Amino acid sequence: MIPLKRRKAYDAIFVWLSGLVLFFSLLTLFSLMMSLLIQGVPRLNVAFFVSFPSRFAEQAGILSAWVGTLTVMSVTAVVAVPVGILAGLYLEEYASKNFLTSIIEINISNLAGVPSIVYGLMALGIFVYQMHLGQSILTAGLTLGLLVLPIIIVTTREALRTIPTTMREAAYALGATRWQVMRDHTIPYSMGGILTGVIIALSRAIGETAPLITIGALTFIAFLPSSIMDPFTVLPIQMFNWVSRPQEEFHQNAAAAGIVLIGLTLTMNALAIYMRYQFRKRIKW
Amino acid sequence: MKFQTFNKNSKKLLCFKERLIEVGLFLCAFLSILITLGIVFILISESIPFFREVSIRDFLTDPQWTPLFFDAHYGIASLILGTMVTTFVALSFAIPLGSIIAIYLSEYASHHVRETIKPILELLSAVPTVVYGYFALLFVTPLLQKIFPELSGFNMLSAGFVMGIMIVPYVSSLCEDAMRAVPMYMREGSLAMGATKLQTSLRVIFPSAISGIVAAYILALSRAVGETMIVAIAAGMQPNLTLDPREPAQTLTAYIVQVSLGDLPHGTVGYQTIFVCGLILFLMTFVFNIFGHVMKKLTREVYE
């Protein structure tokens, strides 16, 4: 039997250890941000946002990249948001507990864990070669849409689960049909949670690089797209291209693009966390 | 407020509309099955012609992987080893750090501290992986080179380390969920016997939540195996049959990136190799994911 004093000392040591581990993790996050900022901030000027990529590092910019990110994200949102929410509604409100439903559920949790690059290969095979959509904005948007679909489905279901059954029963008792209950009650009440999930899903899609490389994103685009069938590049691809060059000046561009990218994703995540907090606080059943 | 009048026809119409909506919603949910079928179909149909050209024996035993060279060799072992080493490095950081944080958050931290720390940790996993790749190559590697001067510019150590840091919040939140699912009376019983918090955490809570914790580790493993950009940027693009994490090596995912960046024509054996790599990745993560979810469900069933 270890003496009480020593056991208490171990306890205190563990608290210190966990403090140290937390500090270490946050220090990594901090040094990541600092290394980006130190390298990248000097390059962040207006010209950087309105210039096309270039062979000369100091003239290169991210115009085609951020326009590409914006257009690809629009396609992704149009595809994934309605389908994801409706699928979540089905699984939570309609589906009876049977074999097919449980297959769909297991399948969704597996899809959430499939490496993103595998989605890219699937999109290359189906969208590019079977459906001949080309290496276009449409293909990219569809690919990322399928990739984030499981996230939207899961968060939608979680949001719906927080609505008490009594709300639904009250509406049914007044003669509302299933769809009326959902349209007028369940969906509006769970909107906060659903939106949070949508934001998180889109912020994940903004940072995705690997699947877009496999479907053939271009790294050098010196024009703006005129339709969704045009070739594309996006911010992470542009950053990847600059990181993989040996010259120091391009690394500065990469850091600057990284700041923009991280700024976007962290803002979206912070917004989602804030919304989740607000909705949890406001709603009391 | 509109009132529905229930004559026979409008009721029929309403029923039809309800039915239509249900079918529409079902199709959306069913789409997820089609995605999986699409993945499996593409990976297999592109891999079959490859295995007509290359014998399974060469594929498994050849030490070299040079599909794009004139003298082509198709030995998958070096890529799989690259994936295993980076994954091992990542998990040897992510699992201990994540578990310690989880025990702290679940057993020690006050409600307020927990609610502050968790969102900040979540930001770690929100950083795009390409940014982590930049960080590994241009910050961590130079730093490590001060400790190990012989470390090469591309190496599996820094890629694995950064990948591990990225996975920490994933491990910690899944482990914490598992430990918090252990009912309060287990803690109270242990504390009443005179055990300290640490003893309670390590000998009562941790073993009771073990299936959930193992699930967390397996899902983290699956994450690390499929991670692409960090290793593609920081671990190098040369297949290398080595167990030494200080050396550069290519992983399965990084190889797919390398080939996709080039301009390989559709239908060649070189092109099919990326689908073969994809198939291996898919099978590995599929097994891990399913196993992980079964384990996770087990914990839930024990205490609910």
C-alpha cells in the first residue's frame, strides 16, 4: 500500500503533467500561427489579393485562388446542404428501425472516416471519366459536397434529437401531418444546430486539398472562370504549389495564402462554436 | 392560418404529397449508400486491369516501387511501410497526449475550465492540413535539425509529429466522451474507499471505459493512415523501404498526390496504380472504422 502522502503527491504531479501537455498543444498551435504570420504578413497587401499567380514570387497573388474557392464552395453548398439536411431528417424523423436503416447509419459513420483522397479517386473515376464533367469547378464542388455530406447529416440529426418529442406530439394532436410538423416546428426549432453543422462542414471543405489534386486542379490559372465547367484552382492548392517550390520567396507567398486560409476556417469555426453556445443557452424546453 | 378541409379528394392529395416527401427524403439518405458503392466500384474496376499486368506475388514481395520508371517495379511494401512509420510516429504523440488531456478534462477539470479548453483544442483540428504541411516542412523540420543535425529536409519524423498534434483533439474528445459515460457511482465508490482521483481515474474509470478508449485509438489510427497533405509536403516523394523515421519516405497517400500532379494518361498501368493504392487505403480505413464503431457502441450499451 502506497502511503497517502505519496499518493496525493502523484495526484498533484498528474495535474501538473496535464497542464504541461495542454500548454504544449496550445504552444504548437501558437507557433504555427506565429511562423505563418512572421513569414506571410509582409506579403499581405492589396496587390496580393488582386493579382494572378506568376513566375515571379513578388508579383504573384491569389486572385484566381480565392475566386475559385468561392465558386467551388457555392457548388458544394448547393449540393451538400439540402441533401444532407433532408437525409438527416429522414433518418431521425421517418426511418423505422429496420435492416436498411441500420445499414445506412453504419455506412454514414464509415463514410465520415474514409480518407478524403479516396473521395478524390472516386470523383476522378465517376465525374471526370464516366460522366465527362471534366476537371471543372462543377466536379470539384460535387466532390467536396459528397465529402462533407456525412458531417451535415450527423449534425442535423444531433440538432433534431434535442427537440423534445412533446413538441411533435402537440402538433400531431392538432391534426398536422408529418411534413407540416417538420416544416413548421421541427426544422425551425433545430435551425441553429443545423446551421452550425453546415458552417463546420463548409470550413472543412475550404481546407481540403488532396481530393482536388486527384481530380486535377490546376496550379497555375491566370484567368477568372466564366462558367462552372471551367478549370479551377483553390486557395489550398495554390498554397501547396508555393510550399513545394524550393525558393524562399514562394514560401512567403505560401505563408500569406496560409494566413488567409486559416483566417477563413478559424473564423467559421469560431462562429460555429459561438452559435452552438448561444443556442444552447437560449433554448430551454 | 389556413384550415385544411377534409373532403375525400384533398385528403388523398395530402396523403400523396406526404408519401412523395418521404420518398424524396429517403432518396437523399440512400445517396450515402450510392457514394460507398461508387467508391468501391471505381477502386475495384480500375484495380483489376492492374492485377492482370502485375502478379500478386511481385506486388507483395518486390522491395521496389517504381511504376513511373522505364524499369518498372510494383512492390507495394515500401509505400505501406512509409504509411506505417508516419502513422506510428503520429500515434505515439497523439495517444499519450490525447489520453492525458482526456483524463484531465473528464476527471479533474471544473465545468468552466472544460468549456474553455475544449473549443480551443477543437481549433487544432480545424486548421487545414496543407497549413500543417507548411508548418512541418518549414518550422518543425528546421527545429528538429538543431537536435538531430543529420536529419534530412524531408523526413517522416516531423510529418508524423505534426500529424500527431493534429489528431490530439480527436483522441481527447472521443476518450473523454467514453470516460464521462462511466456512471458517477463508480467514481464515488472508489473515492469512498480512500483512493485518490488519479487512482480512481487510472484503475476504475479508464478500465471501465476501455472499449470506448480503444475505439478512439482505432479511429485516430484510421485518420493517420488516410492523412495526405502533411506527408506529401513534409515526408518526401521517394519510396524508401526503411523503419527509420528520420529518413524521407513516401506514403500511399503521398504517392497518389504525386501521380495526380503529373499528367499520366488514363488507362495506363501507372495510372491504375493510384487506384490500387486507393483500394488498399479504403480497405484499411474501412476495417478500422467498422471495428472502432463497434467498440464505441459496446461502451454505450454497457452503461445505458
